[in-house]
Amino acid sequence: MSHPHEPAHLPVEIHDPAAPDEATVVPLKIEDWLTVITMGLLALITFANVIVRYFTDQSFAWTEEFSVFLMIVLSLVAGSASVARNRQIRIEYFADSGSPERQRALARFGALMVFVLFTLIAALSCRVVWDDFRFEETSPGIGIPQWWYTVWLPVLSTAIAGRALGLFIRRGREQ
Amino acid sequence: MIPTLLFVAFIAMMLAGVPIGASLGLAGAACIALANADAQWFGLLAVPQNFYAGLGKYPLLAIPMFVLVGSIFDRSGVALRLVNFAVAIVGRGPGMLPLVAIMVAMFLGGISGSGPANAAAVGAVMITAMSRAGYPPAFSASVVGAAAATDILIPPSVAFIVYSVLVPGASVPALFAAGMVPGVLAGLALIVPAVWMARKHKMGALEASLPRPPFWQSLREATWGLAAPILILGGMRAGWFTPTEAAVVAVFYGLFVGMVIHRTIKVKDLFVILQESGELSAIILLVVSLAGIFAFSLSTLGVIDPITHAIVNSGLGEYGVLALLILMLITVGMFLDGVSIFLIFVPLLWPIVQFYNWDPVWFGVILTLKVALGQFTPPLAVNLMVSSRIAGVRMEDTVPWVGWMLFGMFLVMVAVIAWPELALWLPRYLGY
């Protein structure tokens, strides 16, 4: 029941159970499970914070630092799944119209740009981690080595770049 | 030369369908490299630093939590019971179901923080009910899509949280309070044309013959839903929780209602709820963090000052400039979603706001009203995408109906511009 001019997809805000995942070499379940665990932990830690403060008048504000770290992990891990599913926010108006060849070329171009950006971030952030390690930076809240946090930036950025590359290859195979 | 390149590269990539975040990040990185050709590594170390710093802000944690609240309440069965209760109050008559749809959407706006999620929750219940009463599906889709747009004005609101992170002078509680009156006015401004159109076109003729739910029973069933905004907004007001904590309390309250009271959420649904809200949060947060790279390159290149200078000296005057900004944002809003508009334009417009000494909270409400209008202005109307899909109509079919409702909400925006007190009175009264 696809009509002309009608967007064939829902906005990113709404999960569409009718659209199954494309087959990927590395299963998307990895990201999905990590997303569920991180999201659950974030909710539990923040809730525990409210309860503890309410009943004991103590705050464990130091959990803020860990919550922020979990949020960064969530953005990168779930972001990686969203790249593989091509659910990033983008302007579909021109990219999803015109001939199938044009649509495919633009989809590949988009995936390639995501790949370039996150490869760049992954490479450059290695230097950030090295500096944190070399100068023995410690985190402001808990005082643990800062590189324990930042080391995940290159790792997870590489994962996103890999997902973008996978999308680029899949879009190339479609006829 | 480099600033021009920044904007040309950015706009070209965006129009070609490259994800907004990647366009922002790449254009920003390219300009940083060109501007620092002599520095070590072309100054590009600023890229991961700004990316990490853009994400590492505690207030942003409210975004995944409120997205999770929306996802849970969507499934909690609260919307259906609120609809029954609203029908029990207003009764059955011509034009009453559109009124109920708008009222319930506004009420759910006091729980969830995003328009499309609201459109999905209200649409799932109201669109079939309205079809059964004889309303054309395209009309129902228009009413639900427009009504859900009040969600981002009525606190809590993801849009206000993003704005607050961008603008130092506007706290989340102040913005939430400031959105309340304009949000309710926007809802009223939708009710008038919706009921008027229903009566004029003699829609919903079957409505009067449908049974009216008993008042006390529907009140009892709706109690759990009715208490949710009181818990969220009242808890913040009483100083029990910060916005993030209020969201997480609402998460567990919603889970309790959905799993224990209404039994609409099963344990196995938790995986889907956490996964989809996690992914949606990540989609928003990645744009936020990559926009940090773009904003950094804007500030180091010093492009904003000349643009501001040209605009404020253009002889248009304060309200001329404001009208021009709104016209521009309405045009951009046809292609871009609300969060991206905030991330791209708030840093650009900020010096203009300071030059005219506009209140940052008031300006945030104006921008959010504009984004709310954009959520049901075709062709890129995220709320209408959701509601037309549920109603099984094309988005074009809603055009004859949304026009008057757009006009109604537009008048509210003009009113808030003319009388800033509409937005600013409540936060001042509450002492934010």
C-alpha cells in the first residue's frame, strides 16, 4: 500500500516492528544487548540515588561521573546499531526520491561519510587516550585513571565506523 | 573563505541525505584542519575532545530517561483509560471526540517529552474510536498529529532540555515552567478549529449514539494515569527531584502501573522498551555531541560576529529581525527536525539574542513553539507521519484540515511574542 509521495518509513522516534533488520555479518544482537544493559543500569543507578538520598540524607554524587560515562557508552553502542539500521536523523527529501540508482548512490555516499568521520574520531582519540595515560590524568569525581573512561572512545568509534562500512557494502550489493 | 566552505559543505552534505550529525562533524573537522594548517595534527585533536565533551554533560542524562518514560507510558494502557475518563466528563456529542483527543494529548504531554511518541500513544486509541463515530480518518490523523505537538511545550520536554544545555542562562525548571501556559494555550487554540470543523462538516454523526462510560468507574481506572504528571511536575516543583530524577521516578512508576496494575507490559517487553528507547536516545545524543564539533569550529573561526553585525545593522529593527528569524526557521523546519534546528541555530542566533537583550527563557519558548508548528506542517511533519500511518491515509490528505489548526497555534506564537509575560510569568511566580 505504498502511495507516491508518502514517506515509506516512520520517523526515528517510532520503532517500526514491520521493518525487519537486514542481515549483517556481525549480529546486531551484540549492540542491542549492550544497549539494554546500559540503559537498565542508568535507570537503576539514578533511581538508587534518589532512594538513598531520600532515606539517608546522604548523596552519592560521585555516581554522576559513572552515569555520564554510561551515557557516553550508550550513545556510542546504540548509535552503532542505529548506523547499521540506517536510522540516523537525516534529510530524506532529496535522497529518497529520484531514480533507484541515484538513491543508492546517495545512500552509499551517506554511509561513506559516517565511516570517514568515525574513523577520524577513532584515530584521533587514540592520542587523547595516550595523553591521559602518559600524564596519569585522574577523573575529577572518583579519582580513577581517566584513560579507563576514554579508552572506550576509539574502541566504540571503530565499531560505528565498521557498521557504516557494512552499510556501504550492503547498499552496493543491492540491485 | 573557510567559513563559506563550512556552510557550503555542511548544507550540500545534508541535502544529499548524509546524516545530520555526520554532516556537522565532518564540516566542523574540515574547517578546524584548514584554519590550523600550521599546528600539530592541524589542530584536529579538538575533534575527539569536543565530541567527548559534548556528550559528557550530566543534564543530558534527562534525555534517555524521558525517552524511556515515553516508551513505557506508550504501552502502559494509561492513554485508553484517560480517553474513557475524558469522554465520561464531556459526554457524547458532535465534535466531542476531537476535543477529547486534544485534551488527552495535552495530559500525556505532562508525562512524556516528545511529540511523535505522544502521537503514537493517542493515535492508537483515538483514531479507531473516531472512525467508529464517523469522523474521516484524514481528519482524525490531523487532530492527533496537531494535538501531539503540544507535548514539547507542556513539561517535561526533551526540546527544552536540549535548549537548556545549549544556553547557559536558561535552567530546565525555568523552561519547563515557561512552557506550561503557552502549551495549554496552544491546546485551546487547536480545540477551537477542531470542534468548529467537526460541527461545520457534520462529522461524527454517530457519536451521540455511542454509550457514555460511567463517571466514577472511569475516574477510578484513570487515577493511576492522572497521578503521573502530578508526581513528575509536582515532585520537581516541591524540590524532591531534579528533572533527571523526576524522569527516573516516572520510569519506575510507569513500569509499576503497566506491569502490576494494568498488566499491559510483560517482562519480555522490557527488552524491546529498553532497546528502542536506548537507540532513539543515542540517535539524539550523537547529533548533540557531533554538533559540539561544529559549534567549536564556528567559535574559533569567528564567523558569528560578522553575521550578527550585518543582521543587527540591517535597519529591520528588533521585531523585523525576529519576524525574519521566524520566517527562516519555518522554512528550515520543512526539512529539519526540532533537535537539529536547536543545535544548528541556537549557537548562531545567540549573539543576536544578547544584542537585543531578549530573555533566553522566552526565546526558548518561541523556538519551541516554532518547532511544535513544524511537527505538523507537511511535508516533514513527524507527528503527522505517525498519525497518518495509524489512520492509513496519505499525509497529503491531512492538508485541508491541518491548515486551520496551524493558524490557531501560530496565533499563540504571535501572542507569546507580543506578551512575553505569557511565558515568563509562571517561572517568575515559582521563583526559578
